[in-house]
Amino acid sequence: MRAQIIGTGSCLPEKIVTNDFLSTIVETSDEWISSRTGIRQRHIAINETTASMSTEAGKKALESAGVKAEDLDLIIVATCTPDTLVPNTACLVQSELGAVNAVAFDISAACSGFVFALNMVDAYMQAGIYKTALVIGAETLSRIVDWSDRSTCVLFADGAGAAVVRAAERGVIASTQGSDGTRGGAIYVKNRENYNPFVTEQKPMDYLYMDGGEVFKFAVKKVPQSILQTLEAAKLTTEDIDWYLFHQANARITATIAKRLKVPNEKIPMNVDRCGNTSAASVAILLDEVNRKGMLKKGDKLMLAGFGSGLTWGTMAIEW
Ligand code: ACO
């Protein structure tokens, strides 16, 4: 049995922040941000949290799948911005949904998180361990961004996306994932400093750091390689794929990958212009968007691609 997505949902914070507004708090402009990233606006959490958005996205995914919360036997949340270090976000979601029969835990793989989580669910389903899962990607990146750093605060945003997955005869066809910890310095955020009584030096809170150029080079090289590996394992060609759902980091990264693979723009839905970079949530939010628009037909072949901090990357071919 393989993992088949049977319902999707998403949740974006109410507050929309435009590039023009950002230019009132840091020295930037709509022209700079949109020409270099494709981003025009993003949703930023005020009252929403990673768990509340996850729950909302999860509810919508359950509704769209026609599955009851009690029928879930697994909930995985991919996030690098949990509200609490313990309990994990998935347990908070389990409690809110009343998914009393599910085992619930989080995984941390930044922008690859949703694809990694789906891959894990697929492995469980191939092994016959779980039958019905809820997979969520969710972030409140606005909490860890330095709002005085124009090189990062214009990129990141908040939101959650979810998919209900069941063990079925068709679904995931093949996947590839990888990590390169030696390049972890390209994007990192430290956890709270150690303030135990034996530490003498007290340090200020840290924010997200990113070497934009390094990430760009990594993404445009590694993602096409990973997609080709996944296609080979799936016995498919680039033309066989109907939809490429890329992590929404930056429109220029996506355009470069598409050019390298000779994939036409019509096959690459985007929402980075409206949602910014929501890390683990981005592929899941995009998937829900195209699903709700009725763009996905039974039998369509999808290629999901996540890439980000770690560095990590994951691609997955799915038959819808
Ligand atoms: N507004 C105006 N000027 C800015 C801004 C801003 N928001 N941010 C940086 N600049 C300035 C810089 O200070 C620099 O000025 P200087 O030349 O006087 O020093 C100048 O613009 C050029 O800076 P670069 O970093 O070289 O700009 P670049 O054209 O490379 O674009 C960007 C930066 C968009 C981050 C690019 O490197 C990129 O796309 N990187 C990919 C990283 C990415 O998308 N990460 C997403 C998160 S990671 C992930 O999801 C995997």
C-alpha cells in the first residue's frame, strides 16, 4: 500500500502585510522585493499560532476528505516554529481535533518538512503500520525573523497547510530525500540560550540568519538533481508530470529550476506573490490551493519539491 492524499486544507493569518508597508519599517521597496523574489504580500500572525493554524488547516483537510478525527491513527506536524518545545504541535492538534486514536509527533526539516513527513507516512503505509494520517506543515516564522533586517524580513511569512492521507493501491510513486549538514550555516536560528546557573555569559535572543546567495546556488543545483532521481525511480519523464509544486521560497529560484528541467511555466502553480515563504507550510498551502481550484484530476502526476535549511531537500512523485 502507498500513501494517497484524499483531502487538503490550509489556514493563513488574517493580517496581510504588503511590500509597501514593509518599506515603512525597513529601507526597502516594492520594486526591490518583487523583482528579486516575486513576493508582493504575505500573511503575518497576530492572534494565530502554529498550533491554531495547524488545527484549522487539519479540520478543513478532514472535511474535504470526509474523514472523522477519530479515524486518524497518525498525525505528523512539520514545523521549525512550534509554539511549545513540549508538548509537540501534533499533540496540541490531536487534542483540539479530538483525534483520540492517533499517535502524534512533530518533525523538523525546515522547508523540506512537509515532503519529508509525507515520505515518512508513505513508509509507514508501505509497512502496514498506519492507515489514515493527517500531515501538516505549519510555521509562524514572523516570530523568529529580525524585523529590522531587510535581507530576511521581506521573505518569510506565516501559515499552515494539511493533507489527509490513507493507505491505498496508488498515491506516492517514488521519492528522493537528502541532507547536507556541513552546509547548515547557510540558514540557521539558534534556540534560546542556556541560562542555567553555571553559565556566566548571558547572550541576547537570536534571530534567523540566512546567506541568500548560498541558498540560491544550493536550491537551483540540488532540486533539479533530486527531481531527476525521483523521476527515474518512478519511471517517468519531466513531460509526464502534470503539476510541479515547488517550495515557495523565491520566484527566481523556481524559474531557474524550471529552465534547467525545461518545464513550462503553465505546469508550475505559484503563490509566493501572495504568501511569501512559509517554510514547511508552503508546499501544503499550494497543494490545497490547486486542489480547491479543481486543477487536479484523477490520475494526474504531481511532483512535490521541498528544500531549505539543514540543508535538506526532498522530492516526491504522486499519482493523484
Ligand atoms: N531591500 C532593498 N535592498 C536590499 C534588501 C531589501 N529588502 N535586502 C538586501 N538588500 C540589498 C543588500 O544590502 C545589498 O546591498 P549592497 O549591494 O549595498 O550590499 C543588495 O541589496 C544586494 O543584496 P544581495 O543579497 O546580493 O541581493 P540578491 O539580488 O542576491 O537577492 C535574495 C537577495 C533575494 C535573498 C537572493 O539572494 C535569493 O533569492 N536567495 C535565495 C534565498 C531564499 O530565497 N531564501 C528563502 C529562504 S530559505 C529557503 O526557503 C530554502
